[in-house]
Amino acid sequence: MSGHARFADRLSPPRRIRRGATLTLVFAGVLVTGGATGSWSEAAGDGRNPPPSALPASSRADAPSPPEGDVVDEAADAAAEAMADGKSAKKAAEEAVSRSGDRWGSVYSPGEYQEFEKALGGGYTGVGLWARRTADRRIEVSRVQEDGPAARAGIREGDRLRSVDGKRVTGRPVTEVLALLRGDRAGTPVTLGVERGARAWRETLHRAHVSTDPVTVTRLSDGAVLIKVAAFTKGSGEAVRTAVREAPEDAGVLLDLRGNSGGFVTEAVTAASALVDGGLVATYDVRGEEKALHAERGGDTDRPVVALVDGGTMSAAELLTGALQDRGRAVVVGSRTFGKGSVQMPSRLPDGSVAELTVGHYRTPSGRAVDGRGITPDLEAEDGAEERAETVLTGLGPPS
């Protein structure tokens, strides 16, 4: 599907707008690897993160078209019919997506989607926390940003969110919960219902503009370089390449992808380009047609590398982990990753809201599926995983 379809008259029967009610987004060719569950931050929704991980493909020529087919049609029809009846088009589209069984599908209002895109750029307006949905469908805080509104209010990892501005959040996709937390202006209030053990209380926070630095570099005591990638937002892949390039010649690399909920696939591919000399990073299928993502030539292939992962390592971060593991470029240490290996594409609905729906799945260079399975580390370690990873890195020796 390309170009822009005309909206049918809002009073026309829904069938008349079928296969044409959705609009191609201006940024055609966006792959999304965020998730509706798992660990998400307001800054990366993966989405996009959840929302949000949204990811442009390796090139416009290789990028798939926005999703077509029954689910998009049904969401568009439901939205148009609701508009004609004076009801919420977004809610109707959400119900259609829910009925489809697409566990990663989400629907965003125009404002939510705009904020989501801003977050992928590395900054957003919100309260500074990450969240995940637990097995019992509750929303748990998985990480709190230092000096953010949530941290200043005393909210901490492990707390559970019961409500946001009076809306119960249990069972909701994490992307929707984080959309409620974000806002378009700093200083606006948001009231959270929080639970910690047997204690439950309400806390009113004031949103702030939060800038995120997705890549941090630390020199370890043994001379190795720790590169922590919190999310694959814009510029993060090049930041990884710069960190590897500027590391001392005798330094190994500990690549920390724990809690990384994804982001732009292209950024993950760029990060892979820092450590491999070209070649395959992943394949993905879109409606049965297989496509490939390749690293650029010229990466550092001599340094020993250990990748550190956990259950919060998702999507684009899993894509990178799988590529380094399959190609023998890194020893993977930690716990099994989340298992988010599906590709979402956005489509504009008649009321201007955006539906992101699953169109395919990606695989590692050896052909391993990730969705629902995750990446199994070479060395499993939970408690003291970072220390184990440093020990492994030391055992690999200096760059050859």
C-alpha cells in the first residue's frame, strides 16, 4: 500500500471504506520491535518499545509496506463506524485489535503517538520510570530514573501501579499505561495508585522533561570497558561504535543489554557494525517474504566481547544479542531474554489515531526464532551476573 487513500464520507457504510481507510504514514517503512508486555520505559516505548521498540528498516527499499489485511481493515471499519455513531473511534479500534489476538498490537491517539515518537528521539515528558506486566497481569515498576519525578517521590523498583489518574491499569498493555504517564507539558500533575507489599497509597507527581542518555561508558578496574545500552533510541548505535572505537587497544568490551526493551532496529544493526566486519545481523519475514539486515563493514573483530542480558532484554536488543552469539563474536552471560521477536508496522486510522499491528517475525543469522523463546545465554547467571561476566571477559584474554 503506498500513497494516501482518501477517507470515505463519515456517514458512508463501513464496507465502502474497506481497504483504503488506513493511511500510509509519512515515514513509510518503519519496523517496530517494542512490546505490549515486558519492561518498558516512558522513553522507549518497545516500542517503541512498548511504547513503547519503532524501528526504521535498513533502507527504504527493504522496508515493508504498512500492514494490510483483515486486522487493519477491521480496525479501520470499527473506527469509521464508531465515528459515524458519535462514539470513540480509538476505543472501537482497540476492541477490534484485541479480538484479533495480536498480543503486540496497540492503538494510539494522535497525541500519544506524537509523544511516542519524541521519546524515541531520546527525550520525553513524563515521570521517569520503566514498567513491565507480571504473570498475573499487574503492572510493576522495573526501574526508576535517577532524579526523575518518580524517584523524588520515593517510588522504587518492585512497586506496583494500581491506577493512573483513577484509571485501573491491571491487565492493560504496558504501552497504554506509559502513555497515561506521559504528557505534552512539563509541570502537569498525574496521580498514581501505588502498592508496595501490604501498603497501598496514592501519589501525585508532576511531569518533567526527561532527557535520556541511552549509552553510558565506564572503565572497569581491570581495564575493560563497560558499555551500557539502555535503549536503542536515535543515535545509540553510533554511540556504541564510538565507544568501541575509542576504547584502549588492550581493553575487552562488556556490552550490558540488561533491561533494554528495544528501540530502532537500525540502531541495533549499527551497534552490531561496531563489533563485526559486515555480514548478516538478522532476517525478518513480512507476510511470507523474507528480508535481511546487514552490518556495515569495518567493525572491530579482535576485542573479546561479553554480552550481559536478562529477562528485560527485548526486541532489538535480542536481535543484537542473537547476532553476536550466532556469529561467535560474543559470549552471552545472564538469564534468558524476554522473547519479543515480532515486527509491527503503523497504519493511520480514519480519526487520525495509529494502529501498530504485527506483520512478521525476525530470526537470528542461524535461523533461530526469537518470539516467544528468547535467547538462551551461553552461561546462565542471575545473582552476581555482572561479576560473572567480568570474570568471563578476563578469561578471554586481551585483544588478539
